[in-house]
Amino acid sequence: MVHKGCMFSASQLTTEQKAALVQWTSEGATMSDLQRRLKEDFSIGITYMETRMLVLDLGLELAETPKPVAIQAPPAAAPVPTGAVSVTLDHLTLPGAMVSGRVSFSDGETGVWMVDQAGRPGLDPDTAGYRPSQEDLGEFQKQLRTLLQ
């Protein structure tokens, strides 16, 4: 029974239909579930808004869907200072690079390094905005030259 014209109201439902709505609501049905079940079980095609009005008219309380709780990741472990710079070479080179690898600086910060096809060096630290000290950069360059020879 798809209605046309004026708004559908609870007064148009039979006692059986009202009881079914109460039962479905107690089972945890959502607004769209109620709307769908009315259509499937009783051939009552109503809009979402009309379903909402029925819920209010009949004093039904829908179970609230629990909101997802944001789980906070534990803070990243602080880099462990080693006091030395360490440079490694990748077995599989990064795309677009002639050679690539990883570096650990004396303060424990790490990153990815590469030399592109044009011979330009690049450094991508794991911590955004990190800048190694001048001493560490010098040691990194020295170890990189030795590694590439």
C-alpha cells in the first residue's frame, strides 16, 4: 500500500503493525530497517521522514549506534642516540634512483637516501622537518663515498 498525497501517520497502522514496530525497535532496528520492514512485511512504502514521524508518534526509542572510538597509537619511540652515523645500501634500489639506502644519524634519527639518475643526492628523513647536524652530514657523505666506491 504505497500512499500518495498527505503525510502517513501512526493512526493509519493496525495494532499488529504497531506491535511489529515496537518489536523491531526492541531488537535494535534502525530507521532504515523499520522503513524496509514496513515495505517488505506490510507493503507500506513510506519515506524516511514519515518513518521518523512514526517513531516519534509511537514513542519508540531507537538504540543508538555506538560511535567508533578513536584508538590512539602509542607515541613513537624516541630515536636512540648511538653517537655514530651509519649508512647502508639497499639490495633493491628505489624507483628512479641509481642507488639508495638508509642512514642513521648520531642522534638516533633515521632516513632514506638516494642518488637519482642525474647524480643528484637526496635525503628523506623519517621525522618530518628533521635536519642532521653539519658534523653528521659530513660523516654521512664520507661513509657514502666509501660505500659507493
